[in-house]
Amino acid sequence: MYAPNPPRTLTGQAASSMAHPPYIFIHWLHGHRWHERTDPILLNCSSINEEAAQPLLTSLTVNVSEPLGLLNWLKSNNPKYITGLDVFVDAYVKFDLMSGMAEKNYNQLLTSWQRLFDKLAREATNLQHLKVYWDWENFIHPGLGKDLCFVRALAQLKVQQSIKIDGFYAQPWPEYLERKMGLRPSVPAEDPLAAERRRYQNGTQGLLP
């Protein structure tokens, strides 16, 4: 039986040249995952603060849906290396009609995002790009797309080059973010959510952060 040759492993400069720009996923309370093509040198570092990681951090994008998870990660990793922030605002909130747990969990989620944005506004001093997607499902899982406190906290971020927004958010948010952050948010050129978003935005015209 023919046995194929094992895949060739790239090392050193060759591996580094083919590596993906540093991109990390934080969707859990504890732990994280690097992009599959991350440079092995960076993967072997326990913290991006290590000297070996420094030459690889000309950019660093963080993809986050769990704010407490990123706050935990930042306890041992310096926010000044973050150049891109991709935020997914999950609509899902555990709901229990009998106990009223939805309101408690909603407030906990909102407070976590506020804490995260406050820290990044102070310490993520090299943030170049911001992407935000507000998720929405139904009245039980409404997300934070109409929440005044969330968008006020978001507007604290010091973004230097670009802001992209998508998903379900209140109608005044783009104008407000541009006024507060000094950059006009862009939306996808081909937007399959446009019609559904307009329905979502009905009645939000009076929301003034």
C-alpha cells in the first residue's frame, strides 16, 4: 500500500513569512484561540508581553464576544498591542420567566461590556480598526442594539483609522458614533440585512445618547 510522504513542516523565516497576521478569538470566559496560521513562536508564548512575541506584533486583532474573557486575558497581556477589535454583541441572554433571570443576566452582560470598553479606552492606545456586529433574534433575545449605555461606552474607544458596523442597531447610532469618535462608520456594500434592519429600527429614531 502506498504511503504518502508526510507534509513538509516549515520552520524559521519560511514559517514566519507564511503566518497569518496575529488574530485571536476570545469567545469564552477562560481561554482563547489563535488563528490556525499564527506564527508558532507566538503560539509558544504564554503572554504577548514576552520579548519573543514583540517582533511579531506589528498588528494584533482581537475577535471578542465574551467581554469578561477578554478582561481576564488582559490581566497578563498589554492592551497597547491591540490594533484591531472585532466585537460580536451576542443577542442571547438566558431567559427564565419564573425567576426573572433575563433582566439580571442582561445587566451583567451590559456591565461587562462597559468595563471592557472603559479599560480599552484608557489602555488600547494603538487601536486602528473597529468592527461591531449587533446580533438580534427576537423579543426574548433582543441583544444590545438599542441600549444607550452600551453605545455610550463603545464611543469611548480611541479608534484611529476605521469603524465598521453591522447587524441590528438603533437608527441614530452611526451619526452618534461619528460625532463622538471622529470617524464615519461604514456598513457592508451589499447588505442582506438592510430590510430587516429597517424594521428593527422602527421607533428608535428618538433614542439620543
